[in-house]
Amino acid sequence: RRGAVLFTSNCLKVWDFETIDAADSVDDTGLLEMEHMNELLVGKNVNLSSIMKIHDLGQPIWYAQDSNGAIWKLDLSFSNVTHDPECLFTFHSGKIEAMGVSPVTYLMATTALDHSVRIYDFIGNCQLTEIKFKQGGTALTWAPRVVNPKGGLIAVGFEDGVVRIIEVYDPRGLAIVAGRINVGNAEMRLKQAFKPHTAAVTALAYERNGEVLATGSKDKTVFFFAVEDKYEPIGYICVPGPVQALQWSPPSHAESMLLVLCENGFVLQVPAPILGEQDTVSTYEIKDLPTQYFHFCSIKSRIKREEEIERREKKKQEEEKARLAWIKKQQDMGLEIEEEPEAEPKKEEPLPPIYIPEEPSPIVCGFYSAPEKFWLSLIMLLPFSCISSIENAKKKKEYDQIMKAAEDKKNKKRQELIILRHEFHHLLQRNMELPKHMQLHREVHIRLVNRSFIPGFKGCHFKMSCVQCVRIKIRPTHLPTPAP
């Protein structure tokens, strides 16, 4: 109540607000030096960004947000019974760059640019353990059971090109199983580290037999390692662009092949190299590895052009079908049809041009679907003007529903008119079948009123026009004199 709380990095300081408010500078600099009332060191590697006070049973409790990924509970009473800062829970301070799931149990490993690698328990809905390094993590994969039957080995790539092999274990010697009581005893330790790349590692993949580990990077290289107790380098290959993803062929395929997906639309397929076959005295680069190259470009404009051609052809067929149906209907009614002169061909709009962008859409991921066949997923690059809000999407949906209801109503009326036309044509046919003296004719009866009997009538002009040839019968009629 009397103090003002100020915080910087990992330290919280309390100042006397009344002293600050009543302070007066002794010179013209406007500066005043004074000591704070109390100070609290929250912890190491803490960077406080905001705090909030909540009253619980009359006692104020402070909650602090750590920009390094934590929420702290603080006691600022500064008394003999003051509690130490309590970290309620921790999390990644930035977006998660990579994650992997254990092949044995319900555990998940994640890494981010906050320099941490964390293990989470699905069943217990909690974090088991974490380990921090000096660089941020950019890629992660969990080793398969053929490499580590206990399922406690992960490979993590970092932004400086380093790859670290990390083991998840229980110091009591028990297997790490999700949902076990006292899972907080799980820990991580570094088994091996090597630096195969000069830029951030973007992809890690174990070969299906667990004999080879492939690593990809933004430096446009893919490095191969022989998986043993200690990972041994085999060599590397150069690729046309930054590596986005690596995918080994599944066991159902006859050969073990690696699919290398590059950001710039290139895809490579290479076999797994064998340790010892390469001469690594002067360089680790593998130059004679058989490689298949695939380059993908946009076919969106070509698809649109083909769709427009198909739409125009379908429209012509529908028009011709409607014309033939009309001719048949007129013939069924016994009407003669005059041959229409050939109409001049309509000028059609030019077809959409075929456009291939200079930079293809970036590849996100890919996978094998069958031997020698694979699928790719690409990012569709759209300008920000194409992005609409949820509110605009709701309004558009409501508008589409209203327009659909109106269109359905119009279609219903059209169907009713079609039914009435059919009934009318049917009546005409039946009328034509009757004897001539019993047939009904198209007549319009107009009853003319003697305007001299209408009080206040000053005259009018009667005009009539008819498109069809109509027989008109005019019968003059006198209205009775209106009662006074």
C-alpha cells in the first residue's frame, strides 16, 4: 500500500512511494539518489516481464510472468515468515520448433529457440524434465526401438549446426513410463555431440533399420552418420536448396532410399551410403552417390485454363441440347419450324494465360505412398489482402445462406411455371383433337361501356396492342342509370 514495486530482469525491488513523491532535487540536474526499501531475488535465468497482485483471504499474493517461460508466485510481505518464490509451472518462451513422440510410451519431446529441450507426459498431463543449452533447438526426432529398445534416446539439432544425442533416464534405474507416480525423477543427459553443418539443422531422420542417421540443414547439405554406440560420420552430399524435411522409405519398399525435400521446390532421392566405402582422408563429401532429381513448379494456371475450356464446352452442349428439345416440342405440337439463318459466331473471351511464378511454393513435408511414388505438401503463398477475419467469414456465410434461399425459391417458381406450361400444352393438344365446332379459340372479349351514362366522365383514350394474332369481339353494353 505504501510502496511501489519495480522489477528488472530477475530482481524485484520495493520503494517508498511517499518518499519518491516528496523528493526534491538538490541541484538543477533533477536527479535524486535514494535506497529501496526491500529487494527480492526471484531466481537465476529469470527475466520478469509483468506482475499482478491478487488478494486471497486478506493477504496479497503476487504472480509474476517470466519471459523465459515460467509463472512465479511471490510473497512480498518481507517478514520472518515470508515464503520463497515458487515456480508454478514452466513452458517454452517462444514457438516450438520441433517435437517428437516416444515409440514406447506416452512421452513427447519438444525444443525451441529458448535453448531448452523438454519432456512431457501425456497421461500425467505434466512436464517431466528439461535441459538447457547455449543454442536454440531447431529439429528433433526420437530414436526408433531398433536403435534404443527402451525408447529413451532423442536426437536434437540446433541453430548453430550442432547435433546432440540426449538420453532420457530415471536415476533410480527404472524405465521411464508415462503415468507413473513420482515421474519428476526423470532426467536427461548428453551422450554425444557433433557439428556436421555450418547453419541451422532443419531435419533429422533415422533409416528404417536404424543403421544410418541423416541430418539436413539450411547450408544445403545432408550428412550421414553410422548409428553405433558412438555415431561415426559417413559423409555428406550437396543439395540444390535449403533442406526442409527428410523421409526414409518404409520397410515395405525393396530398397532403403532417402527423400530429401528442399525449400525451393527440388526433391532428391538417394540410397543409404555405407560406412567405409568413402575415402574420407581429404573430404567427407560423397560425389558418386546415385541421385535422382525432381523439380516441381506451379500448375495452377494450367488447371484453371483446362477448367475454363471444359466449362465453355459444357455450356455449348447444354445450349445445343436445349435447342433440340425446343424443336422436338414444337414438332410434337404440330407446328412448322422455319429454318433459322446461321448466326454469326460469338466472340469468346480469351482463355486465362498460363503463368508460372519465378519462385515456386515452398515445400512443407512429403512422404512415400508406394515404391517410386511420393506425395508433397506445399505452402500456398497469398497476399495479406486475401486473409479475412472470422467476422467477415460469418457475414459471408449468412449472405450465402440468404442468396441460396432466394435461389431455391426462384427455382421452385420456375418448376411450377414449367408444370403449368406442360398442362397448358396438354390442354391445347386435347383441344385440337376435338371436333372443329367444339374447339375453343383464342378470343379476347372487351366490353365497352357507354360513357354518357357515367357521371363526371370527361373522356378517355382506349388503345390496345397484341403481339399474337387475336380474334376480337366487341359487344357494346349500356349500364343502368345509377340510383341517386
